[in-house]
Amino acid sequence: MLKSLIRLLLKIFPRPVLIKISLLINRVVALFYMGNKVECPVCENSFRKFLPYGYTKQTGRDNALCPRCLSLERHRLMYLYLKEKTEFFTKNLKVLHIAPEQCFYKRFRALENLDYTTGDLESPIADVHFDVQAIPFSDETFDVVICNHVLEHVDDDTKAMSEIYRILKPGGFAILQVPQDADAEKTYEDPTITDPTEREKHFLQKDHVRLYGLDYAERLSSVGFKVTADTYSNNFPEDKAIRFGLPMKEVFYFNKK
């Protein structure tokens, strides 16, 4: 029942409204999930389980959403990667966070080492509003760009990748995770598919315009990035990965300029 309710809310309300609603109810929901079977490394709280999540039956899964900070599997994976394999939390960095996730933006803004800016087309928690295909910042402005689960919504993803590459300083890096079909060699896209129901059927969500395949690293490399495809979640013992609710099959792409 809860899984169906969450799926219904995701379908009915646009993302800006969902952000405002979730900010009001997540702390109350967390009280009903108190326990110690799973642990969120982002907010460092423990629960009896994570909440279910997913826009459709096809993408829905149990034990995915942190009841307190609203992190998903991919967010917990990224947080641990940044903490263990980069200097994100210790070095003075100028950061642009596109489509900022609720579980991150207050935490990242509070870090004294970061000069942190958020951007989005319409999010109420963004500092600057823009289209990722035309980013309003000068060349080589940022040390880090984070832009997760955005490119699958963008008509010209190559243009968006090029813009992100342009605004990065030499030696900077970008985190650009996307939904991916690990069984597909090539990215699937068809601009003639415009009906939301058909897009959901073909690309997993009604506002997606493609489903990335194993050629994603090649697409990133084509605009200049030096791409490292890392099966980072496999570094964790199985019991710890389960406790943190990590996506065991997700490839983590570290993109350097």
C-alpha cells in the first residue's frame, strides 16, 4: 500500500511541489521507521528499513528511500565515493550542483571548504535557474560539477555534457550519474516518441527522452572527459552494502577534465 501511495504522489505532483511536501513530512515518517537494520551514511541515522520508491511498477523497489534525509541508493553511493575517493570534504572547492538533491544541499552548503552554488530549471531550492544546455557561467569557473539523473531528461545531452565540461576548471571533475540499462550495448533514444505513456514504456519514466546503455562512457568521453567507470559498490562487504542500501550493479562514472 505504501509503495502504491508513493508511486501515486510521484505521478501526480511535479518535482518542485514534491520537494516542498517532503520537507514537511519526512521527519514525521522517520519516527515510524526507527530501528537498526539499515543505516544511511548521508544523515547517519539508522532504521528498521528504508522506504519503497519508484515512479512505476517497473522501476519501483523496496528498501530504497531514507525516511529522514530522503537519500536513495545512488545518493548514498555517491556520498561514500566523494568521502572515500576524493577531497570533496576537505579541499577548498568551487562547486556547482545542478538539480540539487534534498539529502545533499543543506549538508554541502554547510561545508566551510566549499563555495557552493545550486542550479536547476525550476527547483525551489536552486540558487540560479537555467537550462543545462546553456549554463550561464564563464569557462573554467568550477572545480566540481554534480548533475545526477538529469541528462536523460535533456533533448541534446551532448550539448549539456559540453556545457558542463566548459565550465569546469582543468583538473576538475563532474559526477553525472544516469539511469542505465546494463544489458544494452547502445543508448536507446527515439525523438519521435513524445507521448508520456510511451516514454514511460520505452525510457522508464514519462519525462525521460532516452535510456542509456553501456556506451555512456563513450558519450562522456566524446566531449573531452577522461572517464573512469568504477564498480565502486563492489568494494563493500555484502553485509555492509545491504546495510547502507547501495545499488550493487550501478557503475559509478568519475569524469575529469
